[in-house]
Amino acid sequence: MQFSDRDILTDMLIGTKTISTGYHTAVLEAANDRIRNTLIQINNEELNTQKQIFDLMHSRGWYPLDPVFTGTPMGAEATGIRGPESHMGRMAPHMPPGVAPGGEPRQW
């Protein structure tokens, strides 16, 4: 099986998002400041890598941006890119904080 450049970059992008999520969780749970700062530095490097991959994909038209929400990536339906889903889901861009999808107030 031969993978296209787009397939490879999509896999790399999803991978960097997943790795960054893991580092973020580790930062939040680190009890030692030296370890926490090291994890923050590594996560920042991962975020920079993700940005480079995103920029390359966007420049080739493989990760378009929604013109209505300038700067906001379009959903997986438009890009074909699916990453790990949060247990909280994704809030729609027009939803005010504290309101769940469907307009119900969130129960904190």
C-alpha cells in the first residue's frame, strides 16, 4: 500500500495532537516543578511541530479554514481529519460559555 503525502501529513498531525494532549495532562498532574517545566518545554516543541504540519497542509489546500470563522479550522466533516475526541465533546463556535449543545445550561 502506498501512502500519499496528504495521508502521511494527516497521520503526523493527528499524532502530534494526541501526543500534545498527553503532555498537557502530564503537566497538569506533575507534582515536581522541575519535571513540570520540562514537560511544558517538550509540549511547546510538540505544538510548534503541529503548527508547521498544519501550515504545510493548509498551504497545499489539505486543511482549509472556514471563511465565516476566520482562523478557526473547519470540522472533520470538511477536512476528513479526525482526532481523539474529548469526553466533553466540542462546543460549537457560536455557543456561549456554560451552555451545552442544545441550549441547556451546563451543570458544573
